[in-house]
Amino acid sequence: TLGLGIGATTTLFGVANAVLLKPLPYARPEGIAVLWSAWKGFDQTWLSWDEYEAWDAEIAAFEDVALFTDGNITLTAGDVPERIRYGSVGSHLFPILGVAPLYGRNFTEAEDRPNGDRVIILSHELWQRSFNADPAIVGQAIQVDGSAATVIGIMPAGFKLPLDFGRDGPTLAWMPNATDAESEGATPGPAMTPGGGGSHGWYGVARLAPGATVELANQQLANRVAELTRDGILPESRQFRAFSVGVNEQVTGRIRPVLLITMGAVVLLLLIACANVAALLLVRGEHRRRELAVRVALGAGSARLSRLLLTESTLLAVAGGVVGIGIATLGAAGARRFAPAAFPRIAETQVDGVMIAVAIVVTMVTALLAGIFPALHSTRVAPASDLREGGKGATVGAARLRWRQGLVTMEIALAVVLVVGAGLMVRTVRNLLAVDRGFDGRGVLSMQVSTPSTWYPDSIQVAAFWSELTRQVGALPQVVATGAVRQVPLASEMGDWGLAVEGYVPPAGQSTPGDWQVVTPGYFETMGLRLVEGRFLDARDDMAAPPALVVSRSFVKAYLPDRSAIGARVRIGSNQPNPPPYTIVGVVDDVRHNGLTRTVKPQFYATLAQFAKAPGSTRRTMHLVLRVDGSPTAMIAPIRQVIRGIDPRLPVSEIQVWDDVLAAAMAEQAFAMRLLSLFGTLALGLALLGVFGAVSQVVTQRQHEFGIRAALGATPLTLVRLSLGTGLRQVVVGLAAGVVVALLATRLLQQLLHGVGASDPLTFASVAVLTAVATLVASLIPAWRVARQPPSTVLFEG
């Protein structure tokens, strides 16, 4: 029992140490902030180039600001192409983070401009894996998206950008942004483009000036935004905000509540384990009262007896500590393997000196908690009376049971808290699984493929590639349907695009945004989207056909509430001169793309072939999706073979089975549910053992009395009722105390819950009934066993 409590506590501390306590791999991380924008409908989103230049020049709390974004590139090392995640970064970014390449150098400002030299910095992992950790690769050219890029540096092991923590898969290379205000269509210099600051698509990182804080930076940002709003540069109706978040908060803020909750749960479990062991030691002390009375009669004082008993409990705790370290070793390995990818730095969890030290401290605390009460109680012996109470049938007074009954009551109360928390999380996960996602992803496999401009210079070739790929994949055995999409639902952030909807006039100062998807024919059928009106996009919507759109139910509600959507015309890119009009040909149900609990916004879908007509580049990176009659993973190898047959230069990446995508979308809640369910089950089990032991002790010590009562005519049922009195009182008090504590404690779960309140009556009532029934059964077993013994057996043995 002690090993279980110590092991669980040590494991959770190891996870918290890796995730929350270890410093990030940056110089003075407390002086780094991540920048964000927000406005009506967007709680947190990217920066524009204008905002970057303005905040860099005008916010005194920022010493320097840099931008970065991310994406994927095709890297060819040897004969095998590989699709990897890369970062597009400004030349100031690495200095702001205080990290320099292990070999080579950083980007220069000249390389961070259009037409600069094509250079790349490799991660330590990629350098070791693909280039045999050869420092001579620095200065050599490698193939990136079909053209040469010179390797100028190798980053240190473990380096990540702030937004890389918690992602599934690392960033393996970095290249310069190679852009400026002109290429971004922004106002040159630190001036905001009237109307909203331009297109938002960048992450921002700032180094705070000496003495500045995140709070000061946010105050200065708020003041500047207020000035821009008063001057009419930012529309008041947009409710624009700019803010910064400390890099530690950015990396761990979202996951910190889950870890703190589970840490609290494991502490409760440890207390229950200590109470359980203390109760067992109290029983052992009762059986040793004659021995202790003899020691006192021979001259041993209370201090000597206390040292004896505490030494025994310490040896017990040390043995538990050894077991606990073994459990913690397995727990750390389990955390690395099974914890969701959303947990940043979870892979750094390991049994090190810190965890061993924590295990030792927890062991000593456990020895004290488990041993102090039994020691205090057992040393209160009176040789004259205790030596006379040596008969096996002697009845023990209520005072000698008070400590143990109190400990068992505490176990029940703490177990109720954990089981209620587990119940709330179980209901949350069930509610998330029941959320109408707007599509059916069962049996769906997805993978990313990109068509670099070096090999596919125009949109005609890109469209032809995807048409051929979906045709060949669709012909494979077990493939029910196939298509392609820009972003897989629930696996990415969709983002929006400015629109002009014919006949809709937005309120003054407001735009007409729409979350956008680019698809190929077959996508809607593959993902099981529900058609509300009109038709899906299909093969007739090619480059030669009039541009067509499918929109979502929310789109119609927001922009076309009083007329039929079919036939309405929409222009994509409302800030561009004369964008081509699209005609709405269909309406589908809303898709929960950005999260199971996020607000669904207006959405629109265009075909890959026709989207090139909108202002913007051809979609070169798409996700192949296919519905399979059988195991989706069994289709990975055949699809790779199909792609190699069409173009062997193109690798695949981000291979995902839909079940994994759904699991990742509710990873935090599921992780909390699993841990709280485990701890709740263990806690309830320990509490039931405590009740069982307490009732067993009572009935064993009263069995002589029960024998006399039975001899005088008492029925077994009467004796059971007498036996249950003590146990039921413990249960009632423990349940009441547990419910009160749980009402306070479960408020900490509120931000993780969905579709259920922190004080949900059904959950509390269910837990109360479950605990009452379980403890009643635990009480009945020893009571019924003693009540059924023949009186002659009990009296003769007494």
C-alpha cells in the first residue's frame, strides 16, 4: 500500500518537474514573451506584418521582436525524400531566445529578405538521423523542395520554438522568412494599415527590455490599440486587442491545471494509503498491548516505546519507498509512452536524482504520517489492566477503536472526493464523444502530400496530380471513398478569409470572414458531411467551369438568413480588386474543425482546381483522405506505392487514423479521466479495506459477547445489525465529509468539464450510492461470518 502511494506521488512529481519546473532551453526565459492578436470572434490569433513593425518600434517594454511561422518542406537526403516540419523564422528570432547554433551561424538580415540566399539550419535530431552527425555538412547544399539550399548551422539538442512544445512531431529545420512589408501587402515602416492591420498569419516573439514585465507590455499594447482605435485606424466594432504571454505560461499554461489537479489527486491517494497503513498498525498495536505492557512494567518509558514503534513504521515505509521507486520507474516510462502529445516536455520525464530525492522525502513523510498515530495510541498502556485483559474473549472499549474509526472515516471522505472527480471526467469524455462533429470520421485515414513549385510550377499540374492520385487510390481494394482537403478537421486550425457576399452588408467597421477549406471531388462523401441543400462539389467543378462554393449552415445563418443560399454569389478576398465571383451550389452541416467545444464559425469550401482563381497561391500542400472498409493502417503501404508510382520524389507525412485525431482533440480531458479513475478506484479499494478491517476488528473483539447473545436466542440477523452499527456510522460521516470537500475541490475541474457542472447532482448522488453500497458489502462480510459461527465454538474458544 505504501509503495503504491509513494510510487504514484513520485511519478506525478517527475512529470510535473519535466513539464512545469525545468527551465525552458532559452537564455533568461522569464524575459521572453509570445505575442498575439484578438478581436471579436477570435480570442487568440496570429499577428500581421503591420502589427509586428508597430509593436517593435512603439512598445518600449519590448527590446526586440521577431516573427516566425511554420509549414512543411520536402528534404532529400540521399535517394529517399522526406516530408518534415520546418520553421520560417526572422533573423532576430534565435538571438531573442538566446540560443545560437551548435555548429555554424545564424541567419543574416540579408538572408531574411526576398531574393536572399537560400539557406537552412538543421535540428540536432535531423542532423544525427539523416546526416550521420557530420559537422562537415555545414556549408554544403542539400535538396529542399526540389532546389538547393545551403546548410549554415546545426541547432543544439533539444531546441524547440515556443509553439513547438506540445505538438505531435518536432520541427526539424529552419529557413529565413525571406519577406518584408511590400511582399506582405502591408504599410512600410511602423504604421498600421487602416481597417485592421493587414493579413494575420505570423507568430510573434519578443525579448522584454531590462526591468520590463509582461504586465507592463500588455498595458502599453492596450494603450496603443486604444489610440489606434480613437484615430480610426482600427474599427471600434472589431474590438481589436493585442497582448503578450510569458513564454513559460505559453508553453505550460494550458496543461498546468490538469497536472495540478492530478497532483492533488495523488496526494489524496497518498493520504489514504497512510491512513490505511496507520489503521493496520493500530490493529497490530492492539495485539501487542500485552507485550508493550510488559515492557512498561520492566521500566520502558513512553519515549522509548514511541521510538520503537516509529522505527518499525520507518522500516516499513523504507520498504514501501523501495517498491515506490520501482513503481515510479514504470510510471515514468508509462508517462513518456501514453501521455498525450499535448503535454509539453512529457518525454523528458525520467527517474533522476530529483525524483529519487522526492521519493526519499515522501517516504519519510509517509513513515511519520503512518506511524505517529499508532505510536501515540499504543504507548498509552497501563500494565495492571492490560495484563489482566489478556483473555481472547475480552471486549475492547470504544476508546481503543476511536483512532482507527477516525482514520477509516477519513479514507472514505477522501475516496469520495477522488471518485466524484473521476465521475465528472468520465461524463465529460462521454459528452465530448457525443458532440455532433458534422461529419463521420470512422474508418478514415489521412496523410499529407505536397507538390513543390520546382516540380509543379502551375495550378494545372497540381490539380492533375491530385486528380490522378485520388483516382488510383479510389481503385484500391477496401477503399470506399477518397478525396483531398487543405486541413483535416480537428487536427489543425482552419483560419478564415475575408469575403464579400452579394446582398449582405456587414455592420459598420465589421468584416465578413469565413473559415476556408480547399477540397477535391469526393471529399464530402469520404468524410461523411451531411448535405442540407443543393449538391456537393464534384468533377464538374473543374478549372473550366464557373467557380462554385459549398457553404455551411452557420454561413447561411450569418450572411444569408432571409433567402435561399443556392445561387447566391460570393467573392473570396474582399480586400482584392475584382476577385472572381463564386456561386453557392450547396449547403452542408457545420463541421467542428478547430475543436470539439469551440464555437463554429461560417465555413466555405472550394475545389482545388478553382481556388487558384482566388487571389492567393495554389494550394501545394493537401491531405489525402480515404474511407476504408477494414483496417485504415493496412492501406498505408499500398498508398505509398501509388504515390511512388505517380511521382517518386514526393514523400508523405502526418499519417493519421481518425480515431487518433479524435483522441488528440480531447487528450487533456481523457488524460485527467484516466488518472482520476485510476486514483479513485485505488482510493475506494483502500477505503473498503479499511471498513472491512475496522468491522472485522470490532466483531472479532466482540465475538465472545456475540456467542453469549446467540446462546440466549439472538438470531444471526440481530448480530449482524449489532456489528454494522460502527461501520455504518463511519460510512455516513465519511460520505457527508467527502461530499462537502468534493463540492469545493471539483471547482478546480471546471475548465476541463463539458456538458456537466462541477457540482452535478447526478454524479454526486451516483458516487454516494456506489460508496454506500460498496462499504455496506465490505461491512457485511466480516459481520455475517462471525454471526454465523455456532455459539459453542465461540464460547469454548473464548
